Amino acid sequence: MDCKLIHVLIVALTAHVINGRVMCPSHPNCVCGGTFAVELNCNIDGRTVKINLLPSTYINIKCENATTLDYSKLPKCANEPNTFKSVSFKDCPLPDTSFNDILRQIGVSKTMSLIFQNAKNLSGYFNRKHFTGLKDLRKLLLSVNGITHLPDNLFMDINNLTWLNIRCNNINLSEELFKPLERLETLEISHNHMTNMSSNLFSHLSLLRKLSLWQSNVTWFSKDFFTGVDVLEELDLSSNGLNELPMTIFKPLRKLKKLTLFSNKFSTLPQNLFSTNEKLETVIILNNDVKIKTLPKNMFGNLSNLKQVYLQRSGVEVVPYDIFVNSSLITNISFAYNDIAVIPESTFNDQINLLELDLSHNNLRSLESKLFSSLVRLEILNLCYNSIEEVSSATFSSLLSLIYLNMEHNNLKIISSDLFSSNKQRMSITLAYNRLDFENKELKNNSWAVTRSSPFAHTYNLRMLNLSHNKFKHSFDDWWINGHENLDISFNSIQYLWGNTKYSIEDGKSNYEEILKKPLKEVWISNNPLNCRCRNFLFIDYLKDNLKSKVIDDTLIHCPIWTREACYLRFIIFISVVTTSVSLSTITLILYFIYKNQINSMIKRRFKYFSRQDNTDQYKNILIKYSENDEEFVLKEILPELKNHKNFNVQTKLVKTNSKDNFIKHFANGSKENDTVVIIFSPNYLTSAYSHVNIKKIRGEMLKTKNTLYVFTDIGPENSIYAFLKEQRDQRTAILWSDPNFWNVLISMLSNGYKKKVRFSPGIDIRSKLNTSLTSSKSKLASNSSFTRLPDWPDVYASSTFAHSQV
């Protein structure tokens, strides 16, 4: 069946082209051409005339630089008089005879539409004779001719016109001009200068359905101006400088469906302006030159057929709560580009059929929680360019059909975490140019705790999510895994595209390959300080290669090339490490064979030395000397810890107060070579042992003693001599009880002894060198000790040579 239809069309088209070729006139002054339509280029007395025609459809005649033309010399475009739907003359001079005579001359017996336009302005005027004999004419276009006058009897012979366009002229219309046109349905007279129009100008046009008075310099209308045009459906009064409208001006227009009023100067609009226009469907009020600060109450109320309201760029500040009351069929509302700061909560009540709402470019700071509660069918919501700071969870909960939300260029800081959880549509959401970071700061225990929660955690399959130009520092996993098609996170402060994910912990999944199932079509990530780390490189490559996503403006191109390559050459790096290790081992072996004798000799000497030391230090006697006033401290703090050490044989010796031989006994060495004396040196001990001894002598004798360690313990009354000795102590043989690493150092010194003469390089903490010898003992300091400690002294164990016999 389809093949037969195609064959029929081809045959008809071929016949049509053949007919066109057959019709091509053999005029001596014309050249014929064209494929599907006939094109004639004619030279009439030196004037160029181009004729374009399609048989039985149209004839277009265009003159070039012709101020006069002998129309009788035009070629005949049809062998027999034929009917054409449309005939047009463009930039041609006004004929001296009737258009009907010209049409017959070129082979047109009848036409329904006549167009005559001359943008260079006519030198003459239209009169009745030009339209004589065109009783079948239905459409007449005389626009853009620069005429200033039309005679009252101009349309007497074409009273069957249903469509008339005389726009873009300079005509002052008389009351009698349109009286013959009782069948007229469409009248376009815009862009004229009709400052003084009669109130009865259209009273005889009882069938008029469309009227345009756009830019006609009408500054005032009488209240009965539209009397007689009872069936008018479309009215355009734009760009006329109107500053007021009579309250009853639209009362006769009971069938009015569309009203356009943009670019006027209304400061107020009357109450009940549309109360009688029950058929009204569309109202457009745009670009009002004066602010309409307050709209009248019930302005668009009780209009059961109203579907579209566009009130933009009019300086509106106050919107009454009942502006749409009982008008429940509205599908489109726009209050964009106004100065609205607050919209009452009940403004959109019962607007269950609203599909598109535009509140952009206003001064809204907040949204009432139930403002959109009735908009269950709303699909498009535009709130961009306002000052909204916060959106609660109840704000959009009723918008079950929403597919596009625009909140760009606001001051958004907080969005409820479950804002879009109830919406199941494939939405496009743009929140660009705000201050969002999805971080909540709470004061807990006198410190700020930061929690991160994305409002899109339960929002799936978005067509677009635009979060560009915000303050995000961290990415959120739901951006990538919830099945969105397009994601824009450009112009933020994000360092890692994927990471810090809860899914890796909760679901036991170790990487994004196991989580990212649905591909993103396009991702914008430009102008983010992305870190040049492998997880960013690998993630982007996974988007491109595995998910076939288009990543736009990859900001990682600034990273050094080696940082990217290193992420994919781990095996080569491992081989390099192994090769390096083998090389170093080979070099070591070569050096060993070269210096074999020297190395063996050194090893033997060190082995003998450590063997001798180990035999010597198997069992060590420790003698603890202390003042009788420090006995409790020694018994509780010192003695228990030393006795726990298996290689120490600990003995104690009490130094009594005011004993005459204390000084001599004090400086006596241990009874055996391996004995070590530990003196609990405190202000109490100083008073007991040195009460009658010169401080210089004490200092000198302390430096000469062998196998003796001094534990400076701040127990007892303050003593300047004690303070001096403590400050000037030999750091190789003296230890502070306040040292936090006291036991590690003391036991190491007792275990290693002085015969080894262990040396440490300057700047190295001795405690770190000694920790290895303490694996068998644990430091125990009584938490409830009753002894007073002074504040910790600085670390003084990073000294040079450690030997008991050197000062």
C-alpha cells in the first residue's frame, strides 16, 4: 500500500514539473528557469522584474529599482485564466488601473489573497478603483507601505474580506473606513499613529475575532471602546503608553480568550478588571514602564477557563493571597522579574492543574512550608535569582510530578537532608551559584562537630544535577551511584572525586568498581583543586573507559605526567625495587670479598668484647643509699622495681642524720668491682650526708666517684646547694626522678654498666638507644604516690661520651 502511494506522488510531482515547464511563457523580455516552480527574470522598459510562481498556488512579483512600471507588458503566466490562492507585489509602484486588470493580464482569473508591499514608501495613494472587481478577495495585506491616508470608500467593493493587515503605516483611521467589512474576522492595524480613534471605530465588526492595536500610540480608551465586537477572542494593546484602563473596558468582550498588555505605563490596575471575561484563557502583562507595586485582590479569580498568566517585569511587590481564587485550571504562572519579597502561603491553593511556575528574579528570602502544598502536578519550578537561604523538608514534599527545579543564584546554605526523598520523577535540578557544602556544624562538648549529609541520598535517576559554583570541599557518593545522567560539580573546592565513602565500610566493598553500576553520560569537574593522586586518576579513567562517561574539562591535566603514569606502572616499579635490591646486594658482596680480612678481624674483636661483657654482667650487685627521711619513698618506689629485675642483687644502706662519718662512707666505692651504688640524692640526703662539708668539695668528690649513680629526687625542704648541684650535675652519672623515661634510663645504665663505655653521637636521644634492653621489664610508677615532684626538667640525656670516670 505504501509503495503504491509513493508511486502516485512521484507521478503527480513529475506531472506538476512538466506543467510548470509547459507554462513557462515564451516572452521576448523574460528568461525562464526553475525546477519545481517557474522563475522568470524580465526586463520591462529597463526595469528588472522577477516573477516566481507555482501553478494554481501562488504568483510573486518583485520589482527592483522601479518607480514606474507598465504592468501591461508583464508576461502571461498561464495559458488559460487560472485560479491562484495568493498573488503578491513587492516593492512595485502603485498601478494606475485596478489590480483585477493586472491579474487578468498575467492569467489570473481569481485569487483569495492579495499582498502589496513597498518598503520604499509609495508615491501615490490607494483608492477604490484599485480593488474594483475583486469581490472574491478574502485576505488583503497592505502593510509597510508608508501611507498616511485611506479613503472611507476604499473597501466598498471588497466587502467579503475576512482578514485585513494595514500595520506599519502612518494612518489615521476614520469611523467610516471599516463599515463595509461586516465579515471581517482578523484586523491588524498595529504600528500606526492613531491617537484619536473614535469609540465607534469597530462597532460594525460584529464578527471580529482578532484585533491587534500594538504600538498604535493610543494613550486612552473610552469605557465603551469595544462595544459591538462581542465575539472578539484575541486582543493586543501592547506598546501604547497606556497609564490606566477603565474598569468596564473589557465588559463587552465576553468571549475574550487572550489579552496582551505589555510595554505600557500602568501604575495600578482596576478591581474586577476581568470579572465578566469568563472565557479568558491567557493574560500577558510584560515590561510595564511604571511599577505596579500592588496587584488588586481577586485579580485573576473566578476565571474558570484561565490557563496562562504572565505578569513579568512590572515592578510588582505585593501579591494578594486570593489572586487566583476559584481559578483552578491554570497551567502556567509567571511572576518573574519583579520585586516580590513574600508570597502568602495560600496563594496557590487549589492550583492542582498548575504545570509551570516561574518566580525567578525576585526578592524572595524564604518559602512558606505549605506554599506548594497543592501543586501535585507541577512539572517546572523556577526560583533562580532570589535571596533564599534555607529550604525545609516540607517545602517540596508535595511536588510529586516535578521534573525541573532551578534555584540558581540564591544564598542557599542549608537544604534538608530528605528534601527530594518523595519525588520519583527523572528530575533536572540546578543549584548552581549558591553557598552549599552539605556540612552541618553543631556545638558538642564545647567544640564544633561537623556532619555531612547529602539531600540527594535518596534521590535517584536525575536527568541533571548541577551543583557548580558552590563551596563543596568533599564529594558525596550518591552523586555517582544513584543513576544520574548529567552531573556538574565544577567551580568548587573538591580535592577527591571519590573517597571517604560509607559504602566501603557498611557494604564491605573495597572500591568503586563494585558500587558504580549505572553510567553517567556527562560529568563537569573543571575548576576544582583536584589532588594529583592515583585515586582521582583511576576514578576518572573508570568513568571514561568502563562507564563511557563524557568527562568535560578534566582539571587533572595540570598534573605532572609522571604522577599519572605512576598509578599504572606499579609492577614496573616493583621490578625496579627488586633490581635495585639485587644490585645493592651484589655491591655488598663485592666489597666484602675486597675487605674480607679487615671485616673478619673486626667481627672477632667485637665478639670477644661482648662475650667478656656478658660474662661480667650476668649478676650485678646494687647498693641503694638514702636518707632515713626518704625511707618510705625508697621502699615504695625504688626498691620494688629493682628487685623485679632478675640480674640485680639489691641491697640498701640507710644514712642517718648528723653522722660524723657520713661524708667518708658516702664516697666509698662498692665492695666489689661489679657493685654499683645508687644514691637517692634529695634535700634530705644532702642535709644528712653533707651537713658540714664545703659545696666545692662535695661537687669534686661527686665527679670522682666510680660505679655510682645519683638519682635527684625533690623530697624535702628547699635547699640552694641542692638546687646548684642538681643544675650542675654530671648528666652521664645523674638521673632526674621527674624524667618521664626514668626507669628505662636507670635500668639500662645498671644493666650495661660503665665498663662498656657506650658512646652516643650528639643530638641523639639516649633513651631511644636504650629501649631495646627493656623488653623484659615494665616501668611502674605509682599513680597515687604521696611524694611531690617538681616540674619536668628538659631532656639532658642527649650528651656526648657516657663514661663514669670522665668529667
